[in-house]
Amino acid sequence: MPKTNVTLKIDSQLLKELKVLAAQRDTSISAMLTAALEEAVRRDAGYEHAKRRSLANMRKGFDFAGRPLSREEIYDR
């Protein structure tokens, strides 16, 4: 996939710490940011999928053995 350059403004102290962290991990700041952003996108896509599935289930409704449960049945322990 083709890459695109992005300009980013961050605190200078954070940049220093990122450089050290990237060096310790034997990687680049760009690779670290790419991995973090990919994870954020994956997490959001998973959330959206679960949300759509849950909403579809709620629209469909649930089968409670053909009749509503009584208060006693709901809270029976």
C-alpha cells in the first residue's frame, strides 16, 4: 500500500522520549505511530461491528419461552 507523509506537531519533550523509546525497541517513530493508529482503527471497527450486532439483536427481540417472565421469576435466586 502506498505511504503518505503526514506532518505532526507534538511537544518537544515527548519527541525526545519517543526517539529513545523507538531506539530501545529497534524501530522508528513512524512505525510506532503506524502500529498505534492501526490498532485504534481495528479496535473501533470491532466496536462498531459489536454495536451493529447488538442493535440488530435488540430489534429482533428475545424469546422468553413464549410468555413474559413474572417479577418473582426474574428475581428468583
